[in-house]
Amino acid sequence: MQSTDSSSAQSRDSLLFGFIPSEIALSVATVPVLVGLVSAQALARAIAEVGAMSEEVFRGDRLPTLDFSEDSDTPTDQS
């Protein structure tokens, strides 16, 4: 009688929410976790790449050279 009680107690303990076996619940939950980890890694790489591209935009060698001569300080009216 005790072996029947202990086996039913084990089967009740292995059920998640009382009706889903824990092995199946673990199998189903593994896929979203792995997809989330891979997505987070891809997002981190994309953010780093965007940061590198924005750094290239603000580098000085691609900006135009501005003329700051003394003659261009005063505007001239020709009207």
C-alpha cells in the first residue's frame, strides 16, 4: 500500500499546475529562452555596429573645412 501512495505522490509532484508533466513544461520553456538569448546577442551586435557607424559620421576627416578668415566676420550690404 505504501508503494502505491509513494508512486502517486511522485507523479503528483512531477506535474506542473496539476496537469502538465514537468518534463514537457521544461521542454516547451527551453525554446523561448534560447530564442531570447540569441535575439539579445544579435541586438547587442547591431547596437554596437550602429554606434561605430555614428562615430564615423562625427569624425573630423569627413567634415568640410570651414574658412574662418577675418574678412568674413562682417556682412556686406549691397542693396
